[in-house]
Amino acid sequence: MNLFFRFVFLLILSHYSVFISHCYSQQFSHAIYLIGDCGKDTATNQNLLNLQKELLANPNSTAIFLGDNIYPVGLYSGKKSSKKFNISEKKLLTQLSLLDKYKGNVFFVPGNHDWKSGKAGGLKTVNTEEKYIESYLDNTLVRNKSEANFLPQSGLPGPSYVRLNNKIILIVIDLQWWLHRQLFRKVGDNGNKKAAENYFFTKLNSLLEIAKENGETAIIAAHHPLFSNGHHGAKKQPLRFLINWTPLKIFGWLGLDRMLLQDIEQPRYKRLKKKLLAIIDKYENVIYAAGHEHNLQYYIHKKNHFIVSGSGSKLSKFKHDTYRPLYANDTEKGFFAIYFYDDGSKKVDVLLEKSGKRTIP
């Protein structure tokens, strides 16, 4: 009997050792929470409260707000005593107030609505929002409050970058810079728009190359997605063809094309997507995270990951099935979380407003 019990003990010890080894190899490193398009409500919704609960429980993390932080036209840049400012401020505070006691990193990305929904004065509006967010976070417990929290800065396209740890680099870009730039629509340019554009693509490629050499995961945070089965991914023909490729283009020049400018199939946006993918596709294990669509989508394209997490405060239905997502949800608000481990592995969860947490296989 003693020999039998000794055998059982050794067997259990063997399994326990394997378990301990596995747990050690899966030691948690960092979490990244991705949520966009939170700027509809003047009171904090349940989805944002769920985010706050996650952030406070896990300070070894980074929260990224993926644009459209204030609907419909950003933070009012006029008198602070006005009703317009008061309402737009309340919408931003639904997000900022979550972060008062959070001890992790925070980043806000501008969206098209933060650029005054593409209207004249967009640059002033987005700069006003940047200053407000930076000032607010200075009085919180946020870990990176002494650094820039609103990226890219000064109405420039980026890329801005931050190393979250020795295995994760965050790259922040603003595609609205291209979509907003037109007659009577100013953008940040440091005096030379063409130079800013050339710098953007050269620097992005350089950052991804360095990440590859260092064995880092590169996370590109933006507002505008590159793949979507939602409203902004629909072809919307024949209207798009008429405005862009026929004599009716004159109405596009007069401003009618702005109602289609935020769609992936719009010529300017489409060219941007092509240029970005020409760079991203050269690498592996890149995570591109965006909002813009008011739903949840997750795609794998050429060994890279593309996330749409734009249901912070709104929901919109899918319009087509052009792309094949690994995960998609247009019925419940939520956000994505990526958990990184010391052995280089990662896990992607979606946290739904009512249904709770689900792991994406």
C-alpha cells in the first residue's frame, strides 16, 4: 500500500509541477482597454461604469479612448459660460470622471466629431479638447499624467508613440487630418502639409520596423478603421459614383462629398487605407484598433489584428458582409480588452454591457 500511495503522490506532484510551470509562463504583464465613440451621453452609462470597474481592479493597464469623445461637434471652443460648452463638457466628463482614482495609463485619440464633425473651425475645436483633457488628468492619479494623454497633439496626424513596457509599443495616428484637410479647413502642419504627410508614412514604417527588431507588439490606435461591415464600410452606390466620378462632382467640391467623406470607400479614405496597409502588411502581430463604427468587430488580415471598438455610447447595425470577422456584435454595447503575458502570449476579451466578459478564440 505504501508503494501505491507513493506512486499516487508522485503523480500528483508531477501534475502540480506542470501546473505551476504553466502558471509561471502565463504570468500577467499588461492589459489594454479599447473603447471608442463614448461622447453621446451627458451622464455616465453602464458600459463606461463597467470599464471603470475593470480599470480600478487592474491598474497595470492602459485605457485608450478611440475618438468621437464628444458628439456632435466636439468641445465647444466659445465662452465657457455658454450652454453649448456646458453640454459638450458634460459629455466629456462622463469619460474623464471614471479616471480620477485610476493608476494606469490613459490616452485619448481624436475622432471626426472632435474635429467639429469636419466643419470649419475643427482645428480650434480639437485643440480646445486636447487642452481640457490634459488639464483635467493633471489632477488625477493617472500614471502618465505628466506626459501627453491626448495624441497626436496640436492637430497633427502623428504618428506619436509610447512604450508601455519592454514588449508593447503604442503608436497613435489621426486619419481625420487627411479627411478634414480641404478648402477653408485648417489642420496642424508645422508650416508644410506635404512634409507632415511624408513624415507620417516614413515614421510609421520605421516604428514598425523597430518593433519587429525588438520583438515588440505594435498597437496602432486610431479613430478610423481599415475594415468594417458597418455603415462606414458600405459602398453607397450610385450616390458615391455620381459625386466623385461624374460632372456632379462640382457639388462634391462645394461640400456635398463631406457626407460621404467618413466612409472607407470614399476615394480619399480609400487611398489612405491602401497606403497604410502597404506598410502594415509587411509586418506581423500588429494590432490596429479603431472606433468610428458603433459596434464591435474583430478581423485577422495577413497575420495582423484589426479591432473596431466603437460602441462606447451608441449602437448601429451592420450594413453588409464584405469582410469575414472573427467576432462581431451590433446588438450590445461594450469594449475590447487585450491581456499580455510575460511569455509573449496574449488573450483578447470583449466585455459586453449586459452579457459580461467573453474570450475571443
